[in-house]
Amino acid sequence: MDSFKGISMKHSKNLLAVLFTCAFLSFPTTNVLADDVDLTAVCPLSVVAGSPLVIDITVSNKSFTEVTVNRFMTALGRGSKKNTLGMIGVYGPFAYNLSESVTVPGFTSSSIEVLVIDSVPNSLQGQMAGASASLVNSEGGIDDSAGCVVEVIGSYGDDD
């Protein structure tokens, strides 16, 4: 399928690229190079408008040095019904601090559930939204990004 609710896959990828600049994942105590850490994001197939959106982020460490994950910055965005940048909405970035740090030893992966937004805006109902997280190194640069797409639906039993 080349489009979803009037948004082409090309524009969806552009939307995620825009979101990547708005969201950050912080690794404050590591000297790992950008090529040594990969992020993967998995969204649920759908989320009910007004409910929280939680995504799974997998942090893959491809180095000998352990990586400590403490906090995320996340964002949620929506596309334009007219496929233009003028109508794109971005919610965030939001800070998400882990209740406990997660240490990812060398050459392993760890999956972390991350709250993107407390309540998905009702205005997104019936649309596709993109969630993202980006890795920020100790110098403030972005090392890696991950994003996923989720359909925003009405509340269960809602005829809209």
C-alpha cells in the first residue's frame, strides 16, 4: 500500500525525518562512537486518542564498552492531509527519565518501554502519527535515531 489516509509513504518517511530532529536519547557517561550503538523503535499497530503512547526502543551496543541509558527525549508528529509541510504538527520534544538506568553491556541489546506522550491528542484521530527518539552523544551531537508509525483511532465504541 503506497498511502495511508492520504499521506504517501514518501511523506511519512519525511515526517519521521523531521521528528528525528526533535527527539533525543541521552547517554551522558559513555565514550561509545556513533557507529557502535543502534536504535530500533517499534510502535503498536494503533493507539486510542486520549490515551498514552508507549513504544519499545531496542538499544543495540556493538562495542566492547558498556552503555548506560538514563533518559529519553521523545516526540510525536502528524502528517498533513494535503501532503505539505505547512500543516505538520509536532508534539514535543518531551523528556522521559527512566526510573532506573539501563546498562547495555558490549555486544548485547536491551529493550526499553518508553512513554512518548501522556495523552495522544484527539485531533490526531483517524490519522497516522510518527513517534521518534534520537541518540545524543556526550558532545551534544545526534548519533542515531529511530522512529515508527502508529494509527490513531477513536475510543472503543466510538462511531467516529
